[in-house]
Amino acid sequence: MFRDYLDIQAKPDEIYPQPVTVPQGETPFREEYEEYIRSYPGRGTLKVQISVARGAFPIKNVLVDVSQIYNGVRYSLYNDVTDISGIVDNMVLPARSIESTLNFDTVQPEAEYLVTVFHPDFRELTDCAVVIHDKTETILPISLVPLTGERKDG
């Protein structure tokens, strides 16, 4: 493939496959989410770092779920698996705008999300609350505890 890339006569669509069209669908959260986005116009990013032994060793293949409770219903916004560095990042989430955080007359709550992590060899961590701020990357370090013989399935 790299040899094809260096070949000046090769056409780009022969080297790289054409992009696949992803089917679009409606979600039951669409209307509520659009309402939520209008009320939280800022954008912040979330980076989750999963490790063991107080951050000494990253854990790969940990399922990370970022959800939110809106109008009494829980909605899952992101599902991803950690990489070899134990990281899931670049999750862009709505947040209060910087202007609204500087205006003390506004009573709007912060944009809070719930992070749940799961790996079969570690204790599950559920509903770890994290607040996202506008134009800021929030880093959430999580240290998991090994099961060490506590598994019931063998």
C-alpha cells in the first residue's frame, strides 16, 4: 500500500477505498437532545484514562459509557473501548457557554455526565459524575480494582 501511495500514476480511489455511506436514522432522544444543545451552546471535550495500581499500568479494552439523565430519562451518548494506553478521548459534549458561567444572574446548572466503565477482570465503576466546561478538555482518571478471585463464573 505504501508503495502504491508513492506511485505517482496510481489513482487515489485505487489506493484507498471509497467512503462508505452510513445509514442515518432517527433516535428517540433527537428532539430532547436538540433542546438540550440549544440550552447548552458551549462545547467541551472529555478524556477518560483507565489504569490499575494508582495509575501505574493502563488497561486496554475497557468499555467506557458516557450517559446523561435528561428529563428523568437516562440516555447513552458515547460507548467506546480504551486503547492500549487506557484512554478514550475526543468525546465532544455540550456545556454551558463561557458567557453564561460569567453571568451570575443565570441559574442554569452545569453540564453533568455519568461515566460507567466495565472490564471483566476488574470491579465495575458505575455513574462517576463529571462536569464538562466550555472550550476545556476535562480529564477523568479512573483507577480500577482487580477482582482477584471474586468472579462467580469461574
